[in-house]
Amino acid sequence: MQLVPPALERLIDSFARLPGIGKKTASRLALHVLRNSPGEAQELSAALAHLHSSINLCSSCFAFSENDPCAICGDSRRTAELVCVVEQPGDLIAIEKTGVFRGQYHILHGVLSPIDGIGPEEIKIRELLNRVNNGVVKELLIATSSTVPGEATASYLLDKLQNSKVRVTRLAYGIPMGMDIKYADKYTLARAIEGRGLAI
């Protein structure tokens, strides 16, 4: 005997394919949609249906945007001389929330991972190198994660850019604000010492 109607089961399966959503959460979401009015379900359906047709990649930074250039690349108050290289659109959002970065971005849409078959051609590295070669960029801030693939991507970029006139910098890594130094692991502490800056 089938306890869950097939239409509801399909919705649960669809939600369960989303990252970070297990079967339990997917069931709660599907039941929530079912309990709401048909109008709200149709609104959700319409939003999903129009997502891919409404959003494209910015031709400059490759952020998701409804306009080209995106709001950041089209903002005259942002400098095109400073470009922050990030792995994914979510990284751009995290940096923007700080309110301190006034340059532009370049989203790679992934990291190098040979074991997964992801090489330089599968992400936006060629486009980044073309952007650097156009002569506008003066500093490239590499903001990849400190994971093995993130570090491998950063190393690859450093190698490719070693003969360019662009200043290449990395995000500083080390002790988080408010952390007692004796609780830091040796790798975090080593990175903090290696990446130390001026105190004033």
C-alpha cells in the first residue's frame, strides 16, 4: 500500500536532490507546499520555471545576473583595476556582505580537481587570463578557499600570472577574531605567522 501519493513523492524527491536537504527536510518542505494555497504553489512553480530564462552570466565577471553587465560591473564607483577571484557566486555574496571591497569580481564557477575531471578548461580560468591581459587590471586578489582544490587552483593561477605585470595577492588566513591563540590548530597558527602583516 502506497502511503504517500505519487505527486507528493515526486516533489519530495525533487527537494531531496537539493544540496543539504535530506529526505526528512524534503518531506517537510513538500508538505508545507501542499498545505499552502494553490496560488502560493503556482507562484513557486512560476519562479522556478522562469529562473533559467531570466538569469544569465555577466559577460565580465560571470556572476548570475538579469542584466549584462551585472550591478557590480556596471557600478562606476567600483574600480576595474582590482579584481577578486572567487570560486562560486556564494563567495561573492559573502565578500560583499563585509562592505569593504570596492573592486570587481571574477567567478571561476569551480576549482581545479583532476580526480573529478575538472581542469582549467572546465572553469573560467581562460576568461580570467584574457581579462588580465587587457591591461585594465592592476591587482588580482585570489580568494579561493583553503581546501586542497582551492589551494591547487590558487597555485595554478599564481604560476600562470608570474610573468604578468599584475600584482597578485591572496586573502589573509589565520586566527579568527575573538579566538584564544592556545586553541588554534598548528596549521592555522602556521598560516597566521607566515601571512603576518604590519601591526599599524
